[in-house]
Amino acid sequence: MATLEEEDRPLRKRRRLEPLVLDTLGVEELRDYIAELRDEIARAEADIGKKQSHRSAADAFFRKPG
């Protein structure tokens, strides 16, 4: 059972990617890691675009004639 103090704390946002320990990586490995992160960012941005497009289409379809 959670204590009152624990219940009063704001909820922490869940991390989707765990940070890597960068100290153990060489320069090329760090560059590869950055490329992987950029690819993931591009994938997420593309999905945002698709979702916004679907939302706009749905809004237009259900819009009341004015």
C-alpha cells in the first residue's frame, strides 16, 4: 500500500528510451548511436504527420455544414 507521501508526488513521465552509458563507446559507435536516434526521430515525426492527416480528414468529414 502506498503511503500518503508517495501518493502526493507528481507522476513521473515514463521514459521510452533508456540512456546508454556513453563512456564505454568510441567515436564511431557514438556516431552510429546518433544515426539510430535520428532514424527513430524521423519515424516518430512521420507517424505524427500521418495521425494529423487522419485527424484532419476525420474533422472535415464530421464538420457540420455551416
